[in-house]
Amino acid sequence: MKSGDLVISVDGVEVDDPNGLNYRLATKGVDGTVKLDYIRDGKTVATELALVSAPETTPRDKRTIDGTSPFAGVTVVNLSPAVIEELAYAGTRDKGVLIQRSRRDRPPRVSVSEPATSSSSRMA
């Protein structure tokens, strides 16, 4: 397939928007195949398409933050096409760090300091 091809059906079922195309492909699942009909240069073309996992173009870096950080106990992972697909990330960015799991049993460790007032300050 190339830029400008117009997909018109998947397994004989007409598709008319990106959500329909995504649904038809997703319901087949990874390692499945679909019959895809598309129009290229005014001609209808039929082909079989093998469905594979999204590539791990950026190596997955998943870690749980520890120590005294306010994010201690939170699991984060860098975005990659595979992570975006696996976690159904619907955002518009394709780079960054996604919070995958938070510690619900413990609130974040955050300390707030109050500024000193003149009555609590000592003058020499």
C-alpha cells in the first residue's frame, strides 16, 4: 500500500471512516489476515494483508520509580508504537513517558514548606 490508496472494504465489509477500518482490523487480531480492497490510480485492487504487532522501534523502558520521589511506586513506560497500541493510548503525542500504573494504596509523598514569618524568625 502507498500514500493515496483508498481503502474501501475489509473482508468484503465496506469501510467509510478510520474508526471502521480500525475496528475491522482490530477484530481480526494480531497474526490474522484480512482481504483488503482499495482503489489506486482509479482501479480497484484486492490484496491479503497480514496483521502484525506494532514495531518496538524505541526499545521499551518500563520501570517502577522508588526512593523518596513524589512518584515513588508509580510504574512508567516510554511511548513507542507498540506501547501506544497495547495500552490503547488515544493521545496525540508519540513521544514521552506514560504513567502505566500508580500506587492507589498510598498517596504521593509530597511535602509542602511554609515560608518563615517574622514572628517565627529569630534575630540576633
